[in-house]
Amino acid sequence: MNHTDQKSDTRIGSIFADTETWPGVSASGYYSTFTLNPFRYDKTDKQTAFKLDLTGDYTLFDKTHDFYMGYTYNKEDIRSRYIKVWNDVIYWKDSNPGRDWNQTAGKYNPFNLTGDEVPEPNWDLYDDWGDHVDVYPEYDNFEKFRRYNYNTYVNTAKHHGATFSTRLNPTDKLHLLLGVRYNRFNMGSVKWMHVLNGYGEMYRSNIYGDAKQVGEMSGKKWVPFAGINYDLTPDHTAYVSYAEIFKPQEDTDVSYTAMLPPTIGTNYEIGLKGTMRDGRLNYALALFHTEHKNRAITRPDYGRWLTYADPVGKAVSRGVDVELSGDVTDNLRLSANYTYNKSDYKDVNAGVFEHLSRYNFNNHTPKHIFRLHSQYQLPNSKWQIGGGVSAQSETSSLRNIQQGGYALWHANVRYDMSDNASVSLVGNNLTDKVYFENNPNRTRGKNNFYGEPRNFALKVDWKF
């Protein structure tokens, strides 16, 4: 049994521009297409988990078979708050007849920011009521509406799971796995937009309608799984497996009062796995085919400034996974993995989602992924050297923002000071490749995050 209680408080500034109409970026978040706004996101996450396992064997038809029974319980309560402050320019009347209005803030060059251009707001001024007006005596008592967004989110979940399985051994080489998992769940979601552009709920409700999304869903499901293993030799095994998929979702539908049905589907896998060099080198080869139904796609409701989700058609994923790991020689350890994954939407619901049938349903997931790492122990020495590469093919996003394929190289040098202590120098992204992280929600104006640049770390490890 374990319990975790996590708290986080993130405060960032975001610079955004749709177009570049003059050098630099205006400080205005309202009077132009340019924004430089502070955000705050704080969250508490409480989780309680309990797990009970029971394993054993039994005899049937003069053969020994294995069984497993398990029970899991998970409870989670996540509460978060999101505040966005609009960094509006203050315009004021100048006494000079030749001038009309002046502004108190200037323009910023997005490529030369120091972090001090916009001070961190006094977050206590931004509550969940809204409708505040600030007065500036130094600007002829100029009145400015305090514009900000204030949202709160609550997500709760309880899951009970019981698993019953057996491994039948009809012969010394043939093994059958049969099992079922019982799932019972209860989930709740509350998304509350208290303040939008500074306006409180009463004003906004008359314009946008109710800005509170409340959803709840509970259910239960028996999920079967099965597999067949056949030992070709003592070191090599062929297998085939089948499993049903059942995963509850937290999104609400267009009614904002009902949560989406769980994601359901099936997974088929066939493969070969084994060991070489007296068990020091492992390999695995797998072909897989997965089908999902009710996958959620988020849709904006601009009339109410909210988002909801639709469960679209069927998604099909198929591919191959190859893995090799272990000691190639007495001094060389190797880890290599290649994955090919092709996925498509099938039977997409009519309407706005028809275009999805032309795309990978996980555009941000590359079709090709290759990872290689090696570590070499210098003969009769306390020194080790290592290196490798992580490479992937091109990706995209739901907004069709492309990221070309790339490779990231890494290396390390290690010295063993004793049996319990070592020091290492590790370098990542040695070629200083510039790339964007995989993100399904990348657009031309936001959610584009650079990957880590070239970096080095000096590590000291001590085993007690």
C-alpha cells in the first residue's frame, strides 16, 4: 500500500504573435495580435494505491500448472487552478494638444528577452469573482478593467480491479495462458471557468451560458486475455497473445454533463523471444495489431469558450518491434531497439472528423523509432566508454505542423574509483540538434517546445 501527496506551482510568461507587423512584440495583450502574458498553474495530486497478489501452483492430469490472483485499488483526487493575466497596455490622455494617447509599456524583442520586461503579477489580486476595475491616479485617474482568466479543475477517480489467471502446461514445451480481469470504476470531472477576460460568472452566463462542466461516469467490465507459448528450444520461445482493451476517459461530451464512454478495443501480438550466449544476450521480435474505439478528440466551443470531446470512429495500429540487449562480448554491452508503428482512423464519424481518415491517429508519434546504446569496458582497466543514438522519423500534429526526422547522439566516460563509487561525464545531443518535442497540440502560434540542447553532466555514484 502506498500514498502520495504531490503539490506543484508553475509560474511562466508566454510570448505569442500571429504575425510580425513591426520589430519586436508589443506589450499589449488586447490592442494588437501580440501578447506577452504571465500564467500560473498550481496543482495538488493525492493518490492512494493498494495491491494484493497471490501466486501458486496446482496439479491436474499429472501436470503442474501455475495460477495467479490479484486485487488492486486506486484512488486519485487532483485539484488544480489556472490563471492567465492579460498584460494590457495602459493608454492615457496627454495634455500636449499635438498628441492623443500615450502608452505606459513599450515593445519587446522576442529574441532578446531578459525576463524582467513584465514583472510577476500580484496573484492575490486575481480571484474567482472577477469584474474588477483598477484606477491609476498617475494617469489622470485612468480606469482599466482588470482582464484575466481564472479556471479551476477537479478530477476524481476510484478503480477496483481483480485478476484471475492460470498458466496451463499440457506438455513440457506448450504453455497456455488464460485469464480475466474485472474492472469497476467511478470517475468525476469538474471544469469551472470562473472568470473570462475579467468578467465574472453572472455577466458571462448571460452571454456564453453555463461555464461549468460537470461529468460523472461509473461502470464495470470483465476483460479477458489469453496467450500461447511454445518452447522451440530451451532458449527460444514463440508466442501469440490476445487481450481486450478497456480504459475509462475523463473528457466530457458536448452536453458538458456526461463523460465519454470508455475506450475499448483488442490487441493481437505474435512474436519470438529468447536468449543467447548462455543467457547473457536477450532478443525479442513482435508483430502487433491494435484496434481502439471511442478515442477522444477535443473540440472547441467558441460560443462558450469551453472545450468538449467527441469519440471518433475506430483507430487501427499495427507494426513491428525488435529488441536486442545484453553482453555481446565479455567487455561490450549493447541495447538496441527498433519500432515501426503505422496507425489510421477507420470508420470515422461523419462531419467535422472525416478529414482524420487521411492521417495517422497519433500524428505526434513517429512511424519509425530507433535507439542504440553501447557501453565498453576497457580491458584490464577501471575506465568505461559508451555512446549511442536516438532517432525518429518525421511527425506532425492535429493542426498539421510538421517536424522532420532527426537523430540525437550521446556519449559518456566512466571511471570506477572502487567497487562502490564511480564518476561519469555524460554528454547529450552532442551535435546540438534543434528540434521540437513531439506534441499533438502544436499550432503555428503555440505549444511548440524546443528539445534539450547540447548539455553535459558530471555524475558521482556511491553504493551503500
